[in-house]
Amino acid sequence: RVYQRGEYVFRQNYPAAVLYIVSSGELEILLEKEGREPVMLDKLIPGRYFGEVGLFQELHRTACVRAVVESELLAISQQDFLNIMNLSPRTGAKILLELNKRLSDMVVRTNERLREQGHAQP
């Protein structure tokens, strides 16, 4: 699907059920707080993906994603992912390995930030 400049892919608290892959364009991840300007957390360019937690858990989105310029995204639903796993276990395993690496990196970075702020033991 193509999203136009300024169009939201999703907003905070929307149900999370789809992994998105950026095919073209540029998007931004925003954190919105009532009564304040949104805070940009990250930029997404072609090849990046987001929303992976929605493949494994029925949670709500913790941030918004909005197109900075016209952007094309590929979407993989939980059912699509299960179909990939059944049809091509090797491809499914590669996807799972990549997701695992990303989530592991996020945990390591979060732990480092907490240590730097004095919230965690070394």
C-alpha cells in the first residue's frame, strides 16, 4: 500500500497485528503525548521494518508511524507469516532469526541506557 505525505500508517494504541516493510519513501516513528508536540523517535527508510511484535503478541501500538514523503509499504499479517512458515520453513527461519537479532539488540541497548542512568546493576 502507498501512504501519502503526512498520512499515518497507524496511531498509538491501535491494535498491533501486522509487520511492515518499507519498500520506498521515508517514514517517522512518533511518540504522542496529550497537549504536547509529538516526539520523533526514529526515521524509517527502504529496507527497514517495524511492527514485528504484532506478529507474536496481541498488543497495542506504543507509537505512531507517519509518512514523511509518499511511501510504499509491504505488510505481513500474523496469518501471512504462519503461511510463510508452513510453505517455506527455511524462509520463516531466516525471518525469525532477523527478528530475534533485532529484539536482542533492543534489549541490550535498553539495558545499557538503564545502567547509564543508574537504574540497573552492571
